[in-house]
Amino acid sequence: MHVTLVHVVIKPEAVDAFIAATRANHEASVREPGNRRFDVLQAPDDPARFILYEAYASAEDAAAHKQTAHYAAWRDAVAPMMAAPRRGEPMRALFPAP
């Protein structure tokens, strides 16, 4: 399984717009054939800080996600909302077994 934690920090005034754009991306992403999870997490102590937990069956499925129209729409919509560049952190899935 191919897992990435995407760390995102948003400008405080853009939090609600970010959540709305990310909800649309989440809803389409979980319907992709190789998607296993697509969780959107918000820090309880800082509402402008998020982690997207993206799990795909393979690296190819994760790469295909970045070619979708919903990903491109999300990327373009949230770019001006970023307080810092988003950072993807690849992880190795141990459990559940891939």
C-alpha cells in the first residue's frame, strides 16, 4: 500500500473555504479504484493546520490520483489559501498488511 501524509497549513481566513474544497476532493478521491483511504484531519489546537492521509493500493494508483480532474481543481483552488507550501510525507504501511 502506498501512503502519504500531506501536511497543510492554511491562512486563518481561508479555513472554511479550504474545508469545502477539500471535502469535494475527498468525496471524489474515495471513489477512485485504487483508493484505500482518504482522511482529512484538522489539528484541534490550530484550525489552520491539516493532514491529509492518502492511502492507495499502489504507487501507480497514487500517481493516477494526481491526474484526475478533481485533484487539479482542488490543487488550483487551494493554492492561494496556503500559508506555507504543502508537504507530502511518504510512509510505509505495516498494518493492516497491504
